[in-house]
Amino acid sequence: MSSSAASTVVSTLTKNTLLNLLSQGVYLALAFWGIPILIKGLGPDQFGLLALVWAVIGYFTLLDFGISRANTKFIAEVRAAGDTVQEHRIIWTSMISTFGVGLISGVIVYFCAPLIMDRMLSIGSQYRHDALEMFRLTAFGVPFMLLYGTLKGFQMAIQRFDQVNIFQIAIGVVQWVGSILLVHFQYSVYSIVLLTVVSRIVLTLVVAVSMIKIYPGFYHSVQFIERNAFKKIWSFGGWVFISQIISPLYLYIDRIFIAMFLTLSAVAYYSVPQEALSRLLVLTMSFTLTLFPAMSAQAASDDQGDVARSLYSRSLKYLVILSIPVTFCFIIFTREIVGLWMGPAFAEQTVYIFRILAVGLFFNSIAQIPNTVLHAYNRPDIPAKLHSIELPLVVMLNVILIPLIGVIGAAVAWSSRVIVDSVLHLMAVEYRIERFSFRIPLHRMILYPLGAAVTFLLTFEIVTIIESLFLRIAVTLLLLILYVGIVWKVILDDTDKKYMMRLRHGR
């Protein structure tokens, strides 16, 4: 029974993940199409100013103190438990809290804009007035942007990812097509920022109205902030906020040390592989966005934890099964892939950086599953504490390795951190969430993955020494066929195979 229930949940997650990937793919395609046009129409300086304002808008949407993620969790829980009274308390406490934080943030942006530009940003005097007006315009949109994040969290809690992604695609089309039209008719950068802010305000209002239909009873029992709900939301959200603040540092801190110890060209050779590979996390993140509310609901309704445990183990299994061949192929053909994209000269400089970071990305993807489970089972403190502890260790590794072995040292430091982080997250679920304990001995949890990793590394090292591209492709195909056979015969159980067959027949 638990396997059947878990399979039903996995089917829902698969559908929602594909919807997330679709919207992300549309947005990336629009950005890929629109950026060269905007650069040509505005010029590098004004496009740089626009990119800066967009970055500020994007950053402030994260500064909701974890409230949007908190309400996704708690709404999914109380709906599973059928507690409508607590549900409305969470709804109104979240919305009022988020809008209040947005108002405070907007006031800070408005009045501190001159200080930010003079002390923190390198904006030429000829653009200072325009930049000041754009930042102050952005301030008016901050409350609505944060409120939209909260409303989106409610949609995720009830698994309405169709609505989430429709609105995501709509805002992407308005943003990029509208910006290009404004540039075509020779409007200023200020007009593009105005479009950005107004479109997000309108989007928030449209989503707020749409909740009446997709979430019956959403606006019933209007009330002010409820004390217990407020405490619960902010306690959970506070830990999430710590992770939101620290996590972006891991993407940029190594570049700072490369610039300190090496050269700006070295920064480019490192940042391009890291940025390119980090985009591949969209696959995992698309899945974990749908997994989080499903797991949160299971935390409230599945007393024995059978469905949740099955869902967790299968999520890890499927992610690892799919990630291994993708990572393997990328490592084997790094030189050819990067050469086609960036040119042979760039590929020669970055081939080992790409390979090391690709291994790290594999483990980073895996860590997202236990991270989601820890959040769903009300332990956001564990990821936040791990991120806080790992930060000084990353600094130490960069300070030691970059002067010693150059840019590769930064790649080794980043991948080492995410490998350790992945193992610690898996251990945290095993030993801190009781219903997820598989009674796996510690040495097996560590040694088995390490043994698999060593086998993996030795295999690709042997294949990469083959100089003939044709022979390398042939050997890789044979290995992939062997891998699929082993997975089907040894790794997948009967429930997995039945689910795969249903997918094959579109059911």
C-alpha cells in the first residue's frame, strides 16, 4: 500500500517537475534571445546599469526572511490535517508579515539609494541621477514582489504548479518582449525598469485575485497577525533566511580569492565553468520545489512515515541514476563540449576546472533532496548550521589551495565543500529524523559512496586517455548500455519498473 501511495505522489511530482522545467526553459530561451538585442540597443554601460537594477530586484525577492517557504510548509501540513482554523491564521499572518517586511525594505531602499550608489557601486556621474531614480522606483515594487513570493508559496502548498508556471512564463514574456520593444522604439532604461516594477505589481494583484478560484476559502476569516502562527513562521523562516544569506556567498567567495591571489583572467576561466554548471541545478531545483510541499503534507498525515520514507529513497535513487551518466558524459567530452561553446583555446584552459566542478555539482544535486526533507520535517536549523560551519572552512581551503595550485585549487575547494555538505545532509536525515532512519551503519553510509566515487573516477580516467573521439564515443556508449542493464536488473525494484513502464506508455 505504501509503495502504491508513494508511486502516486511520484507521478504528481513528475508532472509538476516537467512544468517547472518548461517555464525555466522558456525563461532561459527568452534571456538568451533578448540579452544580445538589449546590449546592442542600449550599449554596454546602460545595459550594465539595467542588469544591476534587475540584480537588486532579484536579490530583494529573496529577503522575505524565509516566510514564503515557511507558509508553503505549514499550509501543506494543516491542509493535510484538515485544520482550517490554523490554515487561515497562517495565511493572514504570512501575508501581513511579508507585506510589512516589504514596506520596511522598500523604505530602506528609497532613502538609502544615494548612500548605496556613492559607497557601494561604481556608477559614473553621468548615470548617477538616472540610477537614483531607478532604485527609488524599485523601492515601490518591493512590498508587492515579496507578497507575490508568499502567494506563490500558497500555490505550491496545494500543488498548483500549473498556475505557478503560467504566471512565471507570462512575466518572462512581458519582461523580455516588452523590454525589447521599448528599446526598439528608443525608450530609456528608466522605462524598462518601470515596466519591470509595474508588471510585477500587476502580477501580484492578478495572482491575489486568482486565489479566489484555485484556493476556495482563501480570503475567509480575515484576521490580523496571530501570535502562535507568527512565532512558528518566523522561527522556521529565520533559519531559512540564514541559509539564503550564506548560500550565495559560496558562488562568489572563491572568485574574490582568485582575484586576490591570481589575475582577472583567472577569474574568467573559473567563473564561466561555475556559472554554466550552476545552471544545471535547475533540473534538481525544479523537482525539489514540488517535493517540498508533498513532503510537508506527509509530515502531518503519514504517522508511520512509510510513504514519506519510500518517496525519499526513490527520489534519491532516481536522481542518482539520472545524474551519473550525465556527469560521466560531460566529464568524458568536456574538451569537445566547451570547445564548441567557448572555443578550443578556452577549453584547454578550463577542461580540468569543468571536470572537478562537475563532480561537485553531482553531489550538490544530491544534497538538495535531504535538505528538502529537513525543511519539510521542521529542521531548517540543521542546513543553516551546516552552512555556517562550512563557510570558514571554505575560506581556509581557498586561502591554502589557490596560491598552491592556482584556479584548480578553487575548484577543488568548492567541490570538497559540497561533497562534505552532501554527506552531512544525508547523515542528518538518517540520524535526526526518526521516521527516515534506514538503520544504515555509519561506515556503510560513507564508505559505499566513496567506493562508488572511486570506481566512477577510475573509469572516466581510463576513457579520457583514449585520443580517438570516435573510439571514445563507442566505449562510452558500451559503458552506458552496461550501466542501464545493471540499473534495471539490480537497482530498480518491481515498483520502480512498473512506474517506468507507465511513463513509457504515457500513463
